[in-house]
Amino acid sequence: MYALRKIFFPLFLICCLLTVSVQAQAGHGDQRPAKTGILLVAFGTSVPEAQAALANMETRVKAAFPGVPVRWAWTSSIIRHIMDKRGQHVDSPAEALARMMADGFTNVAIQSLHTIPGEEYHGLVQTAHLFQGMPKGLQRVLVGYPLLATPDDYAAAVNAMLKAAPAERKTGEALVLMGHGTPFPANACYPAFQYYLWKKDKNALVGTVEGSPTLDDVIFELKALKAKKVYLMPFMAVAGDHAHNDMAGPEPDSWKSRLEKEGFDVTCVLQGTADNPDIAAIWISHLAAALAHFK
Ligand code: CO
């Protein structure tokens, strides 16, 4: 009997304490009105003209969701440090979420302006989860898909990119899109995108700077197509450093120089996908899906 009491009394005490703490929580319960915000997250760019593409994206998002505050974060710490040196601070996702928490937001829909669900996107999802449900903090933090997520996104992104190709491009002339690429599993999105491109246009190719397909793969396909004329366009949110240097730069190892060396006639188009209204519409549809969870 004594032994039982020895067990039950501490248990009883714990139960009392738990009841008190639950009541205390209910007493100070989260009475705040729901406050929803949007956080747009891009990799970021140090190229001022490219930053205009991001500003255009913000204008489109504000028009699609009037009255919902829009904030920004960039995932690249290197680029944020460059901006800090210029006296133009841009928040990291964690800084932006902490600020939104302090400003009384309860729900945040984050829209990733990344192209594939790669390293940057997964890091963002992890950060979002860590910020969700902190005491007196953000109740819900959801992340919209990057550009290429569902099969419909691939088809829509292909249409958007083909539509953005220069109007003077004639039948049989090649279009080469330069994506970023990644050593992570999501690099498979690029060969998948190539499949959808070929369904619409046999002369449209995608290559990557840091993954696969490589520029060598692209050159192989261009030769098989017997193409002479090539239009080069970035397949990244902004026409930033990669587009200006790796794609269109004067150095012998730029895509333009290498293609010219192979005998192709090359024209570069320096427009990021954030400046393409049909691509922006895909990101905005992903943001709308995230926001719908708060209704
Ligand atoms: Co890069």
C-alpha cells in the first residue's frame, strides 16, 4: 500500500501541475487576430538590372493578392554580404521570418522563386518548419513550390519559355536555355524539362552551368539537329552573373564563345524568368495554393 502511495502521489502531483500549466496556457491563449503575410524568396543577385526583374515580380504578386503585405529574403549569403557592403541590406529567410514574428504576423506564405526543388528550396522548407509554432510566434509557415513541381508546371513553363523566344526565330533555328543545375538529386528536373521541351519543339534545348545536361551535351544535340543559328536565353529567375558572364560573356569559355567556336551563329537574350509574365503566373499559382491553406 505504501509502495503504491509512493508511486501515486508523485503522479498525482504531476497531474495537478499539468492541469495548472494547461489552464495557464488557456488563460494566456493566443488571442491575436490572424495576420497573414507573403515572403518572396529568391537566390538573389548583385546585378542591379537583374534586381528589376525581382521588383517586377513583387508588383505582380501585390496585384494578385491586394492588401497582403509582401516581404523579401534572399537565400544566397554571398550575395547578401555583397549587398551589405553596398549598404543595401537584404534579409535571409530566417531574418525575415524573425522580423515578421516580431511584427505580429501569425501566418506566412513563403514563395520560393527558385526553378527546381533543389538545395536552396529544401533549405528554405527546413527554415520554415523551424519557425512554425514557436511560442507567441508564427502559427503557420507554408512554402509554395518552386517553378518546376507538377507535370502541369513543366508544360506551362515550356510554353512560357517558347513564347519568350525572340519573334525573329525561324523554324529550324535552335533555342538553348541555360539553367543553373545542381549536384543534388533535383538536377533530374532539367532532363525532365528537356522531355517536355521536345514534346513542343524539337529544336529547343536546355543545358546547365553546374549540372546536367552540360554544354557539351547541348553541342552534341545542336550538331545532330544540324542547327546553324542558336538563340541563347537564361532559364533562371534573373539574368544575373551567370547570364552576363557564363552565358553571354566575352571570355573564351562562355557559352556564347564556345558555341561560336563550334561554328554556330549565336544571339543572346538577357531576360530572367522573373520578368516573364507566364512564368510569374506559375509561381503565383503556387503562392495562391499556399495562401489557400490559411482560409
Ligand atoms: Co550559381
